[in-house]
Amino acid sequence: MVIVNQVLEQSVVVFSKNYLPISKVNVRRAVQLLIAGKAEALDLVQETSWFVRSPSIVLAVPAYIRLTVASVERIWKVPSVNRREVLRRDNHTCQYCGSRKHLTLDHVLPVSRGGLHTWDNVVTACERCNQRKSDRTPLEAGMPLYTKPKAPMHPTVAFAEHFWRSESFPPEIGGTSKHNAETNISG
């Protein structure tokens, strides 16, 4: 029973009808989508990942499936710039020193010098760094930012970006082998 549950909890990547990777689901959900005819197997790699058996059927569940039904995209708006969202974007970490205590918001270009309250001008800073930076830019204060501030991206786009960076596909379908990727980076 333990092995069955382990198989059913494995991840399957779901692609939209337009072949955009949109999420990961467990094998149990993938089986439901395949049997209901709402998804089809994608043969991005040669081997089948899992076999799920019932008294009447043996179903080969691939590592990748594609939805066959058009899903209505949920409307997603960039959230407004507020403390909760900026802290979430910056992973509750000061963007100047990495501290996770006594966090505030800081305007990269101070408001007194024409800076706006926008996603690309507001970062998380601890009280100490915020006071040290004062009414200066990070360059003037000698305090470089850990990351460049930007607006949060659509969750589906973020998943797709992470997927294409982390997955490795054989060269015959447009991927690079691990050896080729290492060679290209170092040489």
C-alpha cells in the first residue's frame, strides 16, 4: 500500500492546449484527467513513467500530459504595491543585508527626490539599513541591492519559466543534454 501511495503522489507536468506548461499535478489527478478525456499523453521522453492498474484497465501515466479542453484563463492582475506583497516578493528579506528582522519598506529612489511608489522602486529593508541609506540612492549610500526590484509575474508564466530552466530534454526535441549544457557554460 505504501508503494501505491508513493506512485499516486508523484508529479506529472500539465501543459495547456497551446503547449504551455501550466502546473504540476499528482498521478491520481492525472489519471482522472486522462480517463475523463480532458487530457492526453505527451511523448516528450521515450519511457513511460508509471503504470496504474485497476481490475478493468492498466493505464500508462506519462510524466507530461496536455489538456484537450480549452480552459478559461483566470483573470490575474498585478497586485497593488503594499507591504504584504512587497514582503512576499522579497521573501521577507532585507534587500541590502539579508536580515529577516524588523522589516520596513524602502524607496530605492527616495520619494523626496522624485521616486514613485511602484514595484520597481520599492524594496524590503530592515530598519537599520533603511536608516543608514536615509535620503540617498543605493549607489550614493554604497549599499547595493541583492535583487533588482520588479513587479510579480503571472503564476503560470512563473511556473513555465521555472519548468523550462529546470527540465532537461533530449537534443532531438530541442533540449540540451547535461553534458552539452555544462560544456556550453564552461567553454
